[in-house]
Amino acid sequence: MTGKKRCVIDASILLDFIEGEIFETLFSLPLEFSTSDIVADEISRSYTPSELRKYGVEIIALEEEFILEIGTIQAEHTELSPNDLSVFILAREQGSFLISGTAR
């Protein structure tokens, strides 16, 4: 155990750090990061999943039941994307903090 707080990070935060050219700075924070494979795919033009892992980001594939839950939740909350919901569900299941720039 590293003593770092575990958190799930969404694409908007990762993309903001990339756009601001301070991506590496994100990983100097005293946090352990994970994200969904859906989000990793979304930002893959900037950083591949392999590169994210080198920075210490754990990429987690959601189980089928959670993929189905994304569809159920999105039917009621159309303003949320599957990517948003993937990290929400991941954070909920891990009992982790969710770091998101999505204001909804």
C-alpha cells in the first residue's frame, strides 16, 4: 500500500492536462489513478493505453453487467455519455474518488 488515495479519472481531466501541456504534472500528485478502457480508448490519439500504464494509470475493463448498466442509466440521463458513466460506475465499484470535469 502506497498511502496514496485511489481515484478514477475521466477523459475530460486527462484531455485538459494534455491540452495544457502539463500531462506529466498530473502524475506527481499523491494519487493512484485508474480509468475505464472506454476512456483510455477515447484519448488514445494523444496517449495510448500502454503509455497511460507507464504513467501508472490502471486501465480497467468493465464487466458485462456494468456495460448493461450504462445503457440503463443513459436511458434516464441522456446528458451523460457512456464514457462519463463508465468512470462513474468504476469509481462506485472501487469505492474510489471520481475526478471529473463533466459539469452535469
